[in-house]
Amino acid sequence: MKVETTEAFDRALRALSLADFDVVASALRKLPNAFGRPHAHSGVRKLRGQIYEVRAGLDRRIMFRKERDRLLLLFLGNHDQIRRFLKNI
């Protein structure tokens, strides 16, 4: 499955420290294999509709949308930021 990003996600990624970037990059490398395996305890959680999140460390979440043949990365933030973002989409 292909993973693509939005401009908003790219901006948030560029703003990370090197240590935080490494944690997020590690979660992203695992995402294609983890998606669709609910019993594997992969950290992927359905939020609503085709919107999901995956943990990237203790306080960071990656929100993405499942589309036909790709996972579109929408937003990067903490739990509260994800909740606020969801209210606006």
C-alpha cells in the first residue's frame, strides 16, 4: 500500500526536532504493514469513517485517511490537536 502526505503533514514533519523526526519516521515505516491487522497491537486506531490514527511515541499521533490504494497522511500532532483537527473536517 502506498503512503502519501499532504502539505500540512509535511510542514509539521519539517518542524520536528531530529529525535522526534526519528520516532515519527519509525512509525511511518511500520504503517503499511500494520494497517489492516487489528489484532497485531500495531497502534493503529480507527477514529471515524475512513480516518485513522497511529501512535508515534508517547505524545505524538499521525492521522491518516484510507483511500483505495493509498494511505494519505493528513495531520501530525498530539491527542488534543488531533481532536481539534477532526472537528474541522
